[in-house]
Amino acid sequence: MKKNFKVVFDRDRCKGCELCINACPKSILALDSSVNNKGYHPACIVDQPECIGCSGCAIMCPDCCISIYELEEGETA
């Protein structure tokens, strides 16, 4: 059975450097069209079900803005 993951961004800490976007092997991250409280376009996930939980984005983030959670069976993001 496929494991499901939830990616959570701390939008107000993200400065939109795009390092996580470049690190994602599934290309499911992008910059949000809205801005955070610092005036940056924060990163966001655009296709949550496709996340494989590799944590490459969280490892790459210099500001520790990303958390990855494994969802329980039947739980949705």
C-alpha cells in the first residue's frame, strides 16, 4: 500500500529562495502567488498526494520552514 505524506510550510518564515522546489524529485512544489507577512512569495505544495516523503525539500531549506508528516491509513492531508 502506498504511504501518504503531508508537507507543511511555515509560510511566514519562508523567504521564497526556491531551494526546496529545485530539490523536489516529483516537481510538486512551487511559489505561492500570495505573499507572506515579510513580502515574499512562500513555497507551497501543488500536488499533495504525489509527495513520496523523501524530505529532500525539508533538508534543503536553510530556514527550516518545512515539516513532513506520514499520514495514518485513511487519513487525508
